[in-house]
Amino acid sequence: MKTTALIMAAGRGTRMKSALPKVLHPIAGRAMITWPVLAAREAGVSRIAVIVSPGFEPGEALPEGVETVVQPEADGTGGALRAAIEVVRESEEVLVLSGDVPLVSTGVISSLLDDHRSSGAAATVVTAVLDDPGDYGRVVRGENGGIEKIVEAKAAGDATPEELGIREINAGIYCFGGEPLAVALSRIGNENAQGEYYLPDVLPLLRDEGLRVGAHIADDLAVNLGVNNRADLAAVESEARQRILREHMLNGVTIVDPASTWIDADVTIGADTRIEPGTSLRGATEVGSGVLIGPHSTITDCGIGDRSRVIHSMLTLCEVLEDCLIGPFSYLRPGARLEDGSKAGAFVEVKNSTLGRGAKVPHLSYVGDTEIGEGANLGAGTITANYDGTRKHRTIVGPGARIGVDTMLVAPVEVGEGAFTGAGAVIREDVPARALAVSRGEQRTMYEYAERKKAREAEGDQES
């Protein structure tokens, strides 16, 4: 079956009060429009086209291979499909989704497609039953239980009082036969309170042609969670995050306090990992098995290997392999790589650097543009001076080297394998393997300094 998904995303979104198009606002790390696109693709729909307004720039929100169709003017849902009429004519089957209803699931789409195909209907409408149907379009059923029509309820005059009392609503998700849809779209009008073309108006036309119009009642009320303003956006994101957390927990991840844990949609986590409160996992982060993260850690677009621990720390665009220890209060910046068993301890910042297997930077250090060899240890207060005001330079610390506390390594410089530096050293020249490098100025002691300082202060007070 040649199925096309058409996703309506040309709404102006004025109630968002934003310079950013509504469907590009993020939900759990993905643009809103990305959610229905991926759901359709995962349901096996091979061709996907998004109907957009003029000048719409999707950036990276649309995956490769997704088409766009411009709706020249904001003339309703029927107008959106009319703008894509050529795509409709080229398709045997047309799935219609809304870009601002992001949480429609792959399961709902798959069930809709199966129901539509097995029933032989020309159109199948996803519906839901609500206690408070609000301004959603009402589903009017005929004597045989089939859908007779759908009436809008957005403006006074769109529906009668009896129709407004109906609780079954149109979820705005449809499946059509391509050819009958194309014919019906050419025949709908815009004689209504809004002056728009309504997509549900094709349904009576199909019935008049003796074609079947079916309904697929969805148990998942997320099909009804649309976004019109920032309050809606927050509600939808809250629902999305709850679903993400639940899926991870059912797959063997311990999330101590879901209410204070934020995990984006594209994050992967292995079994037996424990996520402590206050943790955010963002972007395309990949977390292995048996990992401990948090409390209060933020990790963005990183890889965390099995059995590693990340405590009270921030990591961005870096790679942590297995059995590593990060934190507390560490900051791993882009390009940081910690190999198996290495450590970036308390108040350590690492940028564009590699810590070799078993290497340790235990505390109070800055490591930038540096290669640290296997088993090396940097004492407290070690600083790599990597920037000369114009260019960045690299530092190399050989395997098994021991850097004394409060050492400054002025790049470009290399400390050889098994070498040592003394406490407080400023290393400007290469240190040979297994050598000791120190730099020390003479200590001067000024006796009775405190008394003389106090006397000078007293004289100053008298003069004033």
C-alpha cells in the first residue's frame, strides 16, 4: 500500500506569543513537529509530507527525507489538504495528522491503519470520548452507528445546541483513500463562521457517494492533547516526560524521584542504572548499565559507560567509558574523554582532553587541551595553562606521571612517563621520563610584620 502521511503544521500559533513557529517549540528535547513525524515513520509510513506556512524554516526539526508543502494562506484544515492535492492524488492511502498534537503514538497510528484497511472504508476518523468536549468538533453518528458528519464547535453558529451536547469528538487524525479524498477536497466550500475549509466536510460527501466512513475510538487520550499556548505546551511536555520515565522504569532503570527527574525523548539508558533526584539527561545521551547518575547532575549529548558514577556534575558533549568516577561538582566540557577507570573528582573541569585508563584528577583542577596517560595522577590545584592569548596549545602528561599539588603546566609542554613535579611548580619546559621537576623562589620572612602593619594603620587613623 502506497501510504502518505500529511502532517498539518501551517497554523500561525499566535497564542504562543513567540517569534518561533509553534511546531518548532521543543518537547522533551524534540521539536513538536518531530514527534508525529517519527510516530508515522515508526508505523511504517514511507512517505511523509509536512504542510507548512510560507517562509517556514524547519532547520533540523524534520528528519531526512521528509517533504514540505506550502499552504499559501491560513484557510483551515481542508485548505491544508487542498494545498497538498497533488500529493493526495499520488497516494493510495493518506494518513492525516496534526503537527500541534505531538503525542499521537505509533500504536494508535498502526491500529488506525489496520482498522481502515480491514473495514474497506473510504475514510476512518480517530475519535475520543471526553467529559468536557470544549470546542472540539463533535462526531454525529447515523442510525447505523457510522459517522454521518463532524461539526465544528469553535465559533457560535458552527453547531446546534444538540450537537454541542455530544461528547464524542474528532481527534483530528484520519485515514483516507487517496482518490476519493482528492475528489471530495475539490468539492468542499468555506461557507461557515470562520470562512475556512474544514477537512471534516469531506465526510458527508464521501457518504453521499455511497462510501463508508468509519470511526476508530482511541483509548489513549493523548490523541486529544493539542498545543495552542504555553500552558498547553507545559501540559503536553509533562505528559511526554511521564511516559518517557515510565518506559525507562519498565525497562529496568531505577528513577528515585520521577517528579524531579528530566529525561529527553532520545536518551537511552541500560538496565540496573540508578537515576538520583534532580537529574537531567538531555539530547542524544547514551547511558550504559549499572550506572549511578546524580543527584543533581545534568548530562547533555554524552556517552556514559557501564558502572560509571556521575555525582552532582555537569557534562556536555563528552565521552565517559566504563567504571569512571565523575564529581562531585565536576564540569566536563565538549571533547572530554575519560577512558576506563579514570576519575575527574571534586571541582574538576575538563575540556577537549583525554584521561587515559585509570588516570586520576582528584580535585580542584583545570585540564584543557591535554592528553593524560594511563595511571597518571594530577595533584590538587593542577592547572593546564593552554591559552597564550592567541592560540590554544596542548599538554601531554605521560603514563604513570605524578603531578604535585598546585602545579601549573604551561603549554605546549610534555611531562614524560613516570615523571614527577614538585608542589607549586611552574613547568614551562618538557620533563624527561622518570625525572623530577621543581621550581621554587626563595622564601622571604619579614619578622614582626603584623605589628608594623598595625602601627601604620593606627597612624593613618590619627591623620584622618
